[in-house]
Amino acid sequence: MKRIIKSSLRIFMLSLIVTFAACSEDQGPKPLESNSNAPAEVTNVVIENLPGKAKLTYTLPSDEDLLYIVARYTLENGTPMEVKASYYSNSMLLEGFAGQSPTEIKIYAVNRSEAESNPVSVTVAPLKAPIFDIFDSLIAQPDFGGIRITADNPTKEEIGILVMQKNIQGDWVPLRTSIYTSVDEVKQSLRGFEPVDQEFAIVVRDKWLNYTDTLVTNIEPLFEQLMPKSGFVGVKLPNDAKTIDNAYPISNLFDGQFLEYWGSYFTDRTIDVGNHLVTFDIGKATKLSRLRLWQFSEPIGGQRLYYYLGAMKKFRIWGSNTLNDGTLDSNWTLMGEYEIKKPSGLPYGQENNDDLLAARDGADYEVALDKPAVRYLRIECLENWIGGKFMAVSEVHVYGNPNF
């Protein structure tokens, strides 16, 4: 035993010697060339001030071993920045400005030996950053079970809309459900709040940690409940699609079985009746807030695929308080039209963990506040993931207020 330990020690010591020798010889990456002569400076610098940005255009020096141009500056919030541009280009875009004060920029030409030219100093005065216009467009209003935030982000900036409430110490703390997005139109609800008057503070931030002013507002969330499925009943209208061998009844939509094959609802893919429809009664007229749908997950090759075959890709939800022959253009109200997007963006038949997480817990499809209270619901499949009209749905939750 001692001999084994001693041998191991010798091997370990030898490996340290070899490693040390290797490290002493390897001094890390070195410049491509050894030219200590600094290149000439850039000239003819032209500045274009943009919202939160500045574009610099310049004339490159004629040095043959020029490698890149670098600009160094400090943002208004104190963050040091460095932007590099290849010698193949004669311009660069500087970002991260709040647009509240002029900023000095120092520009250097750098050769292949990493020798820098003397700096060329210019002053930029970017326009105000996009977060300020986004903040000006921001609206916070009551929604079912929470608050609804809307804002315009036409240039699709990467932003955070931090929604805050005070903790027990009286400090404003961002909610974990705050909004992080780059969509052009922000329309998002934050739920899980009691229907009592409460104070919220909202601020917009960009990825460079520039912040707007803070909007402080009092909002009383609307009461919302999960409608009891004991009152749900399947309805068969003349233009509703047939199920496969009549073996998967409408009641499977609300039987409490999630992602189980025998507890899912399927329409017959061989029946060509246009868009497939299914109808059910939720028991009483209800002001809807949202439907939460779980798509059927197809077991393929030892894994479950959620964006596959009859799982819906595009669909509509209709509502009414009276039944007819199924004609949609008479007494049915369009409650919303939706498109399901696969987070990964992978081709059909390929899914990753992001897709799994997004689909496994179901997804909410919101109903606008201006829609009427309805008792009967219809789901219309416009297109499934294979490009057909049949649908495969595992479970449906209906949320709203029956006493609105």
C-alpha cells in the first residue's frame, strides 16, 4: 500500500515538473508580427448621432500592417466601453449611451504587433436612448389576477421592464415575473395578485444598464378564477370535426389527464371538413381572461415531441351564449387568434430542452378585456404542425370571472 502511494507521489511530482517546464516555455499568445512602430492615426472622422448610439466614419491610415481600429469611451453610467472594427471597414457603431450628455471618444489605429497610434479624440452627442420613448408609451392597467403592461418598442431593443413592489423593509424590489423582451409591441400580463388595491413601480432598463424614470401607480387586479370543470360538457354542432373512431370524446379536453394518450382529444385526420372545430359548454356565462392549453405530446423514438403532427400551430377561440347550426359568422364572437411558436426555431421534428420546458406546463392564450362574457366555447384549428387541419389537444383550463 505504501509503495503504491509512493509511486503515485513520484508520478505526481514528475507531472508537476513537466507542467512547469512546459509553462516556462509557453508565454501565451504573441503578436502576429514584431513591429514597434506605431501606425498613423485615423483621419476625417465623421460623426452621426443616433438614438443611444453614434456611428463613426473615418479614413484609415495607409500602414500595411494595420490590423484594426479601436474606440474607447465611458458611458454616462460609468461603464467603460471598447469597440473594435476591422481594417476592412471604415466605420464603427458605438452603443450604450443614455443620450443625456456629450461623451468623449478616443480612437486608435492598431497594427499586427498590437502597437497603437496616438489617440484621435472626438465628442459624440447621441440622441436619447430608445428606452425613454418606450417608457413614455408604457401603460399599466388592471388585468385578471394582476396587471397588464403595454408599450411600443418599434426598433426591437433588448429591454427589461422591471415591475416592482416594496418588501417588508420598504424597499422596491423587482418581481421575478418582470418583463425581458425585444418584441416591437409589448403586451404582457403579470398574474398571481390578490384583487385588492396595491402599489407598483415600473422602470425600463436596457442591456447597458441605463434606466428611465420610475412610474409609480396603484392598481387593483381583477378577480380571476379557474372555472370548475365539473360544469363542462361537450357539445356537438353540425360542422364540428369527428374524433378518431369516436374513441376520444370532447370530455377528454377537461378530464384532468395531462399528456396521456387516452386522455387526449384527437380529430380524425382523414376527414376533410376545412378547419377542424370542437365545441364545449363551460356551465355559465363567464368574462374570460385566458385559456391554458396543453398540446398532445407525440411519443417518437423514446422522446416526446410537442410541436408535431396534429398539435396546433395556429388556431382561434370563439365564444357565444347561444348555440346554432355551427355557422361562425352569425352569433359567435372571435375571442382571439393565436400562433404557437417553437422557442428553439429548430426544423419540424427536431426539439430541444427549451421546447420541452415551454410546452410541458401548458401555455396561456389571453382573451382581450373588451370581449363579452360567454358560455359556449369553440376551438378552431387553422393549421397544425404537419400543415393539416386536424387537432390533437391534451387538456384545457378556462380562467375568468363568472360574476364580472
